[in-house]
Amino acid sequence: MPEPSVALQVLLPELRLLKTRRGARGGLDFVVEKTSEYEVCPRCATPSRSVYDHRTVTIRDEPMRKAEIRLVIQKRRFSCRPCRLPFTEPVDGIRKGYRTTQRYREALWDAAEEFVDLKTVRRRMRCSSGLLHRVVYEQLELRRRTRLYAWPDKVGIDEHFFRRNKSLDEREFVTMIVDHRNHRVMEVVEGKRGAQLLAALSHIPGRENVRFVALDLCDPYKRFTKAFFPNAQLVADKFHVLRLIVPALVRHRRLVPATRDDAYLRRLLLRNRRSLKPWWRTRLMYWLDQHPPLRELYEAKEALHRLYRIRGHARAKRALMGLIETLALSVVPELQTLRRTLIKWRKEILAYFYSGRLTNARTEGFNLKAKLVKRRGYGYRSFGNYRLRLLNACR
């Protein structure tokens, strides 16, 4: 049996050790009682010294040297005269209705973070699957609440695939809100419709603080952002603008008959012309002269890349308007579609040049983390559990 001094080190405040005995499965039971002189009624806040009767409850505590520790608490039930009802004395460190201490639940969380899978945690901590899952997601929620704050000045919005709804035979997405100032995920919302975003984000204060919002070329996000953030300027993500012409370029490349001599030249179409050696540039342009539509698409791609290398908003605006005028002379349908897209998003594209060159690259990185979270959990059926896991992984 342990010495009383050792037992006192593991007891909760205000508990007095009565005796120690061997428990089940080689553990230890500490029989204790509370030492307070009076208790306060939880209904009317009236102090009471009148003991009504006693109840014995068994509370599981944090293991000590892999041995189970249980607190057998002889609780008193006090009588409240104003309410004319009895109440049971509370114990610090044990929430009402729980059969485990808070430090035991924190030990479960630490074990869940240390081990790879929850099956090992159950074996080590000797607990049920239900208790372990409740504790893990309860601790995730408590930690999420410690990171609440108002909207920052720069945020990013993007969506990623969550799961496939078999009953409706459709794909479900989640929207991720990223704080670019503090480099973390601020919130995760189920769906990507404006009504869903409004219901999930309206409780966060300070939406007037947001000055820039980075997003891809998505009309629903554009409408929501304009309505939700009154002082924000939308910034079209650089990556999504540059890839507008790539599908058309790849499609027209496939229409050109392939030979062994031009196999490498076909691969160079998607590379930046500045990174090519001078002789490869010459050979590539000579080959493109034989395929005029493909050359127009390639020149449009390079013009977009040159646009994002410009320094200064005024210069970028002149370059963008010049590109739009040049595309108006083309007969390639894909270039006319590109021209209409650039006209529609020209303000958001030019906002990149006075927003500190803001992009959604950090958001795309968190999307990769989201894939890893889903893969590690072998998928999630509950969006609430997935949200807590993702917010904790991208904090």
C-alpha cells in the first residue's frame, strides 16, 4: 500500500484520505471524503450546513505508473431550507454527472495525441471506445474555444471535397476560412452556399475589419463575400487565373499530330518561357508557327505570366487592358471565353497588386492537410468531428 504522503499528492483539492485498498485489475482505490464546513445550494446559492444523508460514488482518476486509480468519494447530501430540496456536494475537478476526473480526461487526450490509433489508447488506458471518442472530441472543442477572436484583415476562402452522398448521388464539399494574418484555419463550414456560410460565420465579430479576401474564380463565394464583408476588397487567386488557359492549351495540343521530333516541344508548352534555354525558345516558336491557333493560346498564357511579373497597380492595369484588347481580335473560341472572364474579374485580378501580392497558396496548403486528416481517419461520417479534427490540425 502507498504511504499517505504519496496518496495525498494524487488527491483532488478539499479531499481527505480515509483509507487505501486494492482495486479491480490490480489498481488502487482511495476512499476519501470532502472536508468543507458547508456547501452552497446550486439553485438558490444559499449556504447550508445541514447534512441530509450520504452517497458513495466511484470516480476514475488518472493512472499512476500504469495502475488504475479510483476515488471512492463518500459524498454528503445537504438540505436547503429555502428550496426544501436536497443537493449533493460538488467536488473540484469533477464535472456534475461525470464518473471521471478532468485530469483523467486530459490524460486520455494526451494519449490520443501520442499514439497513432485509438485502439492502442483504449488498451493502454483501459477504457471503452465510447468514452474515448467522447473525451477526444470534448477536448478538441475545449481547445477550439481557446482560439476564438475577431476577424483579421486578410482571409482566404476555398472549398475541398468532403464525401459522396450515396442517397442523393452527389458530392459534398466543405468551405475553409483561412486567417492569412495568423497563418491558421479560422473556421470550417459544411457546404459552399451563401446561406450556409452566413449561418456558420455570423457569430464571429468584427467582419468590418476584413480588408482583403483571397478566393478562386467562384461566383457564389464572390456574391457572399461582397455581402458579408462590407469593407473587403476581393483578390482573385493568382494560381486560378494562370490556369484559365491551360485546359484549352492541352486540348489543342492533342489535336496536333504527334511525332518523335516534337515530343519534347509539346511538353515545353506548359513551362514558363523565361526558364527555357534560348535554342529551345527558337525551336518552340518555329514549331508553333506551323499551328496558329496553338500559338495564340501559348501567347495568351505567356501574357498572363508577364502580367503577374509587373510591379505596380497602374502598370498592371494597362497590361491587363492591353491583353483584353488583343484577345478581342482572336477567332479562337477559348480565347474569347478567356477575354470575358478577364473582363468579369478584372477588379479582383488587379487587387492582387495593391494587397501585398496576396494569394490563396496558404489555403491550398491547408487543403492538403485536410486530405491527410481524412486519410488518417479513413474518412468521416460526422462533419462535426471532421471540423474539430481539422481545426486542431491547422491551428
